[in-house]
Amino acid sequence: MKRVVHAACPHDCPDACGVLITIEDGRATKIQGDPEHPVTRGFLCAKVAKYLDRVYSPDRVLCPMRRVKPKGATSLREGRARTPVAPSNESAFERISWDEALDEITHRLRRIVAEYGPESILPYSYGGTLGTLNSASMDRRFFHRLGASQLERSICSTAGEEGLKSVIGIKLGTEPEQFAHSRYIIAWGSNIHGNNVHLWPFIEEARHKGAKLVVIDPYRTRTAKLADWYLPINPGTDAALALGLMHIIINESLFDADYVSRYTIGFEELKARAQQYPPEVVAHWTGISADDIRKLAREYATERPSVIRVNYGIQRSEGGGMAMRAVTMLPCLTGSWKDAGGGLQLSLSGSYGLNKEALEMPELMQKALGRPARTINMVQLGSALNSLTAPPIQALFVYSSNPAAICPNHNEVVRGLKRPDLFTVVHEQFFTDTTDYTDIVLPATTFFEHKELQTAYGHYYLQVSDQAMDPVGECRSNVELFRSLAERMGFEDKCFRETVDSMIDRALASPNPRLKGITRDRLEREHFIRLNFESAKSRVGTDAFVRPAEQSSAKNADPFLPFADGNFPTPSGKAEFYSETLKRQGLDPVVAFTPPNESRHGSGSKAGFPLELLARKPDNHLNSSFANLPSVRAMEPLIRDLEMHPTDAEARGVRDGDRVRAFNLRGEIVLKARVDGSVRPGVVAARLDWARFSPGGGNINALTSEKLTDLGNAATFYSVCVEVELFRA
């Protein structure tokens, strides 16, 4: 029997693709994009196009496993015929039943709670899935009811999000379809062609009509190579550039005085601050010439509509929150929010407004503790595992994440994971860097194998992802795992018996007017539904903004212009060039540029580590996801390279292809030098990879730090200084 199932990709990408999965006799035989989806339009990224390789990989974890050898060993004992990735020579795990696994986990958790208290248990999860239920529902209920420490999930995006919200109040922005109507497009720290590929056709449509694409990035990305104008910038100096643009726009009266007067506050304070950033000063910080700064400011302010696609690259430095705040001010200054095809996009996730409290039930914490539990920042896992007391972390429960690969300060994380007294459980699809140090491994489903409610942060379409097939082996979803654990722990609360369909209904039962009329039944029939937006006229006119006729849920929909008439959900009701909220937090209420400590302009380069490191994400992995699949690894030929500028290589006697050692006080990694034009002088770049693929057993995060950003307590992956030398074994 053959059937086609509608699903949605839940991986950590803005696009949340509509997917069609062909099932024949219970087995998935084909995956393709849904051609009716208005944004993703029937094509998939290269990695998800190979998703059958993931579902049916010989390296899938198919049953619960218990460690029988010391932490650090990677291979398996009898009970699993297939060979795991990068095995050692000795068996490390044995097969056990789900009953045995759940009994052992609950026995250990009860014992730890009795001796150390529930806050000695730490859940650790992030973007392995962005599905609403499997990322944050039954798991949160379980750990709230247990009284475990709470995790501040800030490793990726919170600095940029806080910077954005400090100006406009919410995570909203320009919908991707409108980029087709833009005349001037800036990709700022955004490798669209590499990690937001479904936006690219809209940009190409605009370029065919005469639009210009400008890329600002310290690395020559895929997108930069395709740009009309590429501006390489020194890492961590984006706030300086934005202020330099504002200097020109304000002083040459290129701003929209009417929009600024009506819908913003703090213009006079911003005008005064911008005077401190003339092009010549900004050129010193950024490495972009003063003439190019003037040209960029004038073109951006006068070509209409103009739009900025900014991504999280700019916020992964010490001043990342303020950098995003500064960039967000630009469309408020020029009034480009009024235009279809204008404005800015970082994240659109603030539009969905699902009933998350009903899903997560934080009130359950009162039953366990009678108070809120302590919170631990996920960026600082190494310190938490090794140094935290009162109580110390005695159990770590990892799901939807691979901290041994993705966490900064890798060596400290691994040191903590190796603790013989730390009880670690990992719920995973594959054996990873983190499972090398776990006590129990539990088999997890892929999105083919469970039902889900799917939002997006790069478009405005809500989707139900239907279960396409039975789970392979003994795999269970996050929802089913934590439901089983709650039962084993004796939690009698009704919420732990709630069905998936009921939780979807509960999530949709929200006061958010954009969800009005959107029900599970409708989603199951229509597969994707655009959120409800008020009509808005635009300078291109609604007739020019018609989606394909077959897309009934979006047919003839007007463009969504969230801030054409102000309506900013900030404390003042206006776009805030000056923020009293930030002032109360002891932060600059306007915006300023402070060089990162670990940068060419900070003390890091003066401590014997003169090169700025870009610890990049690969184009064809999603953080650490997909990194183990041979078909996907083949698309990342530079994964073990350190990219250098010829000037820096020559000064160190390094030639293309040499093995080099990149190091600082936190650690080192050995890579192959690639001497090309991908980076500027003073910058080196390397890609994130699993440590188990390195002969030395480490990855680029051996060099990154636990230092947090100025806003949002996020990671500073791009504020790192290193030195490089020829490797001598």
C-alpha cells in the first residue's frame, strides 16, 4: 500500500519546510518538498533531501543501552548488530529493555533527590527539534514536577532577540515573500544561501527586477560570493558600522522625519550618540573604508524598499545584544517599515503566541519545591558540572542536544561529563560525542515517527506534521519518554496522561488573535495555515502581492506590515532609540560600540593570541545534527580546515595544506591550513564538528569561552582570540 503523508521539518532552521513523505508497506521510500507551501515551494535543503539516510541509517540507536565500560569508550556490546560511528576496540554498552532502563533511571533519580535534593538534577536540551511538543511540553512538566534545576536555554539566539525586542518590542519582521519586492537587500551576518535557502528565490526574483544584494560578513560565505557587493567586516564590530550608517543618514537628513516623529522615541539622544561615529572612526573599527560606509548609508536610505536580513552571526560576540539593537534601529530611522519589501527580519517567532504555559505547566514546580527552582545557563555547563555546589549537579538528562560537541569551553564540559559520580542519561537518535560519557542511552524518534505542531521563525505559516510511520526499533518520542518516566516516578497528575492531540488543542487555545480560527482539525485538513494579520496597504499595492492561486490559505493575502503605523509593543508604544528598561538594568539606554575583549581591538590580541577566530557552523550541518551521516559529510570538504589569510600564513611559515595547531589558554586543536581569500588578515575560521571525528578527540569549542553576551546571556562563539603555528607531532 502506498500513501503520501504531509509533514514539516522540525530542525533548527528558519524555513520549517512543508514536506511530503511517501510510505510504501510501512516504509518511507521518498521525501520531497510540498510544492503547495507558499514559502518553501516544493524543494528541500541538501541535507533534508537525504533524510532517508538518517531515518534508516545503520547507526541509529534502536534500543535502550547501558554503559558497561568506563566513560569515554564508544562502541557497543552484543544486542546491536550495526557498528556505531567511530567505535573503539572494546564494547562500551549492552542492550537492556525499556523497563530496565526506566527502572534504573527512576531508581537513580530518587536516590539522588533523597541525598542531594531535586535541584541536583539538570535537564539539558535545545534545538535538536523545534517541534512545539517534542521541544517543550511533557519534558518541562516532568522536570517542573520533579523540582529539578531549570535550564536557561540561551546558547543560540537570545542576545539578538533581546536586542531586537529592546527596540521594537517583539520578534516580528518582514515576511519572506516580501523580499521579492525589495530594491535594496542587505544580508548582515546572514548566510542565506547556506542556512536560509528558501528565502533565496525571493531575493533572486527581486534581483531579476533590478534589486541589489549587499552582504556584510567577516567570512566570504556562499551568499557573499553571490552578492552584488560584499563588505568584509572585522568580527564583533557590527554596532560600530550601524552607528556609522546612522551618522550619515541623520547628518545628511536621509531619515524619515515624519515616521521618526510619530513612531519613535529617543531620536535626539541617538543623534547625539551617532556624532561619535563618523565614517573615519568607524573604518578603524570595522575595516570597511569610510567611502564604502558613506556609500552604503546613502544607498540603503534612498533605495526603496530596502530590507535587512540579519541573522544570529552578529550577536555571537561580547557586544552582540547591542549590535542587534543598533541594526534594528535602521529601518525605524528610515521608515522602511512602511513599505512592502522593506523593514528587517531576524526572527518571526514572536507572531505565533501559542499557549506555552499550558504545555509546560511551570506551576507544577510548587508541588516539588514550593518555590521556583534555581536556573543554570546552558552556555556554562562546564563550570556547572565541575564547580557548582549547594547542591552539585549529580544527574544530567540530555535530549535534543549534543553538549559535548556544541558547548563552549569543550575541555571543561568533557571533564565534567567524565565524572564517575555523575549519572547521565541521553535520549538520542545516534551515538554522539555526548553519549561517549553517558550511563544510559535511550532511542529517539525522528520527525517521520511522531506527530507534531510546527511553527517557524522564518515565515508565518503554522503546520501540523503528521506521523508518517511507526517508530523504528524501540524508539520513543520525547513526549512518550517523559510520559513514561512520570508514570514510573509515581506522578499522578492528569497532565502526564494527556494525548498529543489534546496538547496540540491546548497549545492553540491561546488569546493571540493571530491564531483565531486556526484549529487542529483545520491544520490536519489544510496542512499549513498563514497566521491572521490585519490588512495593510503598501506602496506596491495589494495586486502585486498575490500568492499562487492553488494556495488557498494564502490566496490574495495582503502583505503583513507589522509596524507601518507604529504599533510597537514596547513600554512606550514606540520604537525605542532610548530605552528606560535598559537604563534600569544598568545598560546604555541608547547604543554604543565597545570592542570585544577578545578581539584585535581588545586585550585578547595583546596576550599572545593575535588572531580572531570565527568558530563557524558548517553550511550542511545544523549545529551538530547531520554531522555523522556520510552523505552529508561529503558536502563539507573543509570541515577539518583552518582558513587563513595569506598574510597571516606567511608570517607563521604556513603553507596551504600544512597541519597547524590553533591554540589559546583554554585548549588547542590541530587542523589543516587552507590559505585562501575566505577571511581577512587577522582572522582565521574553522567549522564545528563532532569531536569523535578528530584524531585528537576535540573540536573547535576547545577554544571558545563561557563568557556571556551583554544582553540575553548568550554564548560568545565569535569573540575568541588564538595563535596558530605549524604542528609538530
